[in-house]
Amino acid sequence: MRLRHLKSSSVVVESGDTSVLCDPWLLDGAFYGSWAHYPPLEFEPEDYNHVDYIYVSHIHPDHFHRETMERLDSDIPVLIHDYATDFLKQNVERLGFDAIELPHAERTHLAGDLHINVLGADNCDPEACGNYFGCGWWMESSSERTTDGSTQIDSMGVFDDGENVVVNANDCRWPLSERACAVVNDQYEDIDLLLMQYAAANFYPQCMEDYTHEQRLDARDEVIGEMYEDAEGFVNALEPRYFMPFAGSYTLAGSLAHRNQYVASPTRQEAYWHFAGSENIEPAHSEPILLNSEAYFDLDEERPSEPYTPVDPDERREYIETELADRTFPHEADDHPSLTDLADLVEPAYEHMEAKRQDVNWESDTTVLLDLVDDKVAALSMSGDGYEITTADAADTSDGYVRISMDDRLLHRILRGPQYAHFNNAQIGSHIGFSKEPDVYERPLYYVMSFFHS
């Protein structure tokens, strides 16, 4: 059994003549153009049309990348978890693929000796999911959550050939996935290889516009430490023979390239050094590994196909400055909207968001100041008191505020609806700038803002 690493969370599990491509993001441009690969890829998506299956863990575009999927053979069946909603299934099928929904925590035979077992990241626990705002950002109503499928957007894939076991935890977060890990331990005697997230795929701190340079760097290092601790939670829970940090590796492009220095995504070599020397991992039971793009780790022979080549920071910096920084985003080809264009969409967007706020039974005295154009903002109440189009200076922010700014063309797309752009993806893509007073993170606020569209 072999594990071939392509880039970020994209890997291929190989057993005999059977292979599964996991979470294919094989082209630059995820999250509305902002996410790119470094080193740049030296292959095309079509080079992996020979695989027997595609496994997609969840909907985010660095795992289910629409442009990559459009270049893969639609005759390849796509394996997904049986979620409580059909959102991922519908998106897979719109691209012409057959989506095969796999029941939670059931070992399923694929071909030859290869089996797959897919678990919801929360072990299908609605209570655990309900405490984690942002997981199911497309859900129409929290009251519709059931135990028929996973209640949130991520999943964990377990592959085995009867002898070796590979756990692909992709973007699953600790401790939300602690119960799922316990199920895996019950079902499998030993874990041979664990793949897990090690870096933050989020807007913080690179998008904090009211932070100084030093504050962003300090916050970056703090988040990196937290992500390392989460990853160590998976390692200690599953006690694999080997583990590889892989998910969350990306480089910002275009007008956002200057934010790379603040992104809480260390190089995989830096992560390796941390885990290799970590006192939080028992060295007797787990060993970190790294793989070059398209290299593989042979679980039977317990060795990689080639030595790992670390990223040269100077070469990466030059690539960002000479290649990535000059790229443009799709929305930058749009016409700039007028104040009227945006204001006409704010009312239905607020009503939609307010319905979700009430649905999750949350409120706050914080005012959201959404930058429009012509020095105007939409001042949004998070307690059901409506909104007004005004200036930032005139808005009542006595109880605190979160100010949100982005390219007005991207905002216009978001306000028009998810088929054009979505707040959550724009946020993860680092397109949105934030400042807030006090400096407190209200997770539900960002969750309900994902529903601010007409």
C-alpha cells in the first residue's frame, strides 16, 4: 500500500491496481483566485484520470476545487460522506460525476484489497456540531439537523488493505473530532499513517487591518502554536506509526500577496522540525514524514520513494514577487458597482441574515460596519434592530463594532448570492479585511454573516 502526495490535501491512496484520488485541488486559484501552490505544480489534473475513485472530504474549494474537477474524467465515481444535507452531493453531480454517499463509520470495499471508511468529523453528533459555529454554513435551518448523516461539513477518510491503515483527517479539527478518533481506534487495531492539518486556513491574523506589523506577527505565531497543538491531539489519540502534516498549505496571490508574511501557515519543513522535537508527542510510537509532490511512501517497505526537498524561502519570496503578485482575481474583471447597486441588495441580505441569527438563537450588541462605496457603510445590528446606510463616523458603535471591507466588486457578487460568491470562501481566501473594537472574536457573528446575501 502506498500514499502518494500531490499538494496540500491532495493525495492518492494506492493498493495493488486500485487507486483513490483524495480532495483534488490541482490548479492555482482556489477561493476566488487567491490561493496558489508553491512550489508550482509540474503536472496537470488530467495526469490523474487513471484513478479508480475520487474521495472528496468536504465542500471547501481546496478540497473540492471546481476547476480541477472539470478537468478530471467525469466517469470516475466520487466518494463522499452521507451528510445530513445533499449540498456536496448536488455540487458533485452538477459537474457530471456520480456521487456515492457512504454511510457513517462503515468499512466499504472498493476493489482488490482496498477498503474505505468515512466518518463525519463530529462523529455525527448534532450537539458537538451545534457548539461549533461555522461548520454547516449552508444549512437552511438548525432545526432540520438529523442523525441520518453528518451534521457538519468535514469528514475523515480511513483506508485499509487488510494489513495497513491510513487515516486521512484532512481539515478535521481537534477536539471536535475526538469522538471520531475513538471510533477509528475501536475499529482498527493499529494506524500506520495519519495525514492531518497543521496550518490555519483562515483570515486571522493576516486580514486584521487594525493590527500593527508586530501584532500580526505575534498573532501568527500564536495561531501556529495552537494548530500544532491540535495536530498533536490527533497524533496522540491515534498513535500512528507515521504521520504527515499536509493540509492547509497555500500561498496568497494577486493583490493579497503582501499578506503572506502574516499567514499562520509555516512551511511543512518547519512543521516537521516542530513535531520531530515536540515533547507533547511520545517519540516511541509516532514518527513524522514529509513527501515531495508526486513522491510516495511505501507502507510495506516503510520508506519514501525519494528524499524530501525543503522549500527555499528566498526562491519562494521571489516567486511570489515576480509571478503570484501580478495575478488578477475573477471579480476584478467586473464593473465597479454604484452605491445604489449595493444598497438595493442590503435590505434582502439583512433579512436573510436576520432569519439565520434568530434560527441559531444568538444576538450581540456589536455593530457590523460593512464598507460599501463613496465612504458609506451599512451599519448592521446583530440584535434584530435593522440597519442603516451611513458613514462610519456617524454610526453608533458605542457597544463595539466589527468593520468589514473588501473589493466592492467582490462584495457585489457576495450580496447577489452564493452562486456568484460566498462570504465564507472570501473570508478564508483572505479577501476580507477586518478591524474590531473590542478585540474579541465572536464566532457566531462571522457565521451569521455567511448568510448576508439576497
